[in-house]
Amino acid sequence: MAKNNPELGREVNKYLDTLGINTPITEMVKADREEKLDRITDLTHEMLEVLGLDLTDDSLEETPLRVAKMYVDEIFSGLRYDTFPKCTTVENKFSSNDEFVLEKNITLYSDCEHHLRPIIGHAHIAYIPGKKVLGLSKLNRVTQYFAQRPQVQERLTQQIAHAIAYITDSKNVMVVIDAGHTCVSQRGIKDTQSTTVTATCLGVFGESGGSLRKEVMANINRR
């Protein structure tokens, strides 16, 4: 059974385009995988040579191809529509009114688009099902899909929230991300303790002074 849904991937990305929150991309995103591997391999080879590495060494000679495969098939695979996860929904027979589903502490690995250094943390997703309920693991997979791009955390939070809203046909979605940025801890200020928290609150979760947002945050912070 297919684990991915390219058609849904195109639909969701097109929807994010209309909201102005999609990742800035060019037509190159549609290029064939093999073409991308060849070009990134060549460019990585050139970069490493400029840095002074001897790529005839048996430890380094395959590094450019390994890097290309890592970018295309793994850490930046969220730029491909064909890697979007299959998100089967079922009829909502379980919750109503203001009853929400919360999945917290979803492991998050992404990369900052400014320095291409890792962003590491957790995402927390809450939504109020309407007519549809989404399988819990799909919340993880949608998070992973958008994380596997060069990202800005604020945009990443919005992309996950609006994608879940689109897939579940629910107007009430809340996404909170708490993550450390290695572009802060490894370079620049070199602060190893700080984390960044971002939140996107749609529908009733976005109501000023609303109790549901407070309830979700209380559950997130409960250990």
C-alpha cells in the first residue's frame, strides 16, 4: 500500500501558495531526481575542493554523492510533492463541540534556511475534528514532511497548521513548536541554552482570552 500521496501533496502546496505561506521555490523543484543528484554531486565536489579537501582519499571520494542523496531523498525531501504522506481520514464518531485531539512532543528535525544548520525540537498539534478524524501518526508525518525543507520556524508552524486544517476540513487547529537552532548554538552568539517557541492558532484556538488555547498549553506543559 502506498505511503505517499503526490496528488494531495500538490493540492496542499497549492493551498499554501494561496495563503502566501509556502516555501519560496522555483521550477527546479520539479526536476527529475537523477538530474538533481547529478548537479548537487558536482557542486558539492567543487565546494569541497575549494575548501581544500582531497577527494581522491577513499574516505572522501563518495562524499559528494552521499550529500546529494541526503539532500534530495532525506533532509530536503519535503520539497518534493511525491513524498507527501497519505492522509486517510475517517468519519468523526468520537468528538464534538469543543473536544480536541492533542498530540504533543512530536520529534522535529528541520534545517534553518539562513545557514542550513539543524533545528531540533518538538511540535505539538491540537485540532477539533469536524466531520473527519485523521490518524494520529499522520500528524507526525505531516510535521515531518514540512520539516524536511530549509525552513523558518514561524513559516513551518503555519504550514503544518494550515495543512492539517485543509486535510481535516477543520477550522480549529493549533500548532506549537519549541526548538533549538544550531545556527544560534554552533555559530554566531553560540548560545546553547535558548529555544524558540512559535504558535499558530486557528479558529477557536485563536480567540483572544479563549479557554481552549489555555487548556491546550496547560496540557503541553504538563509532564
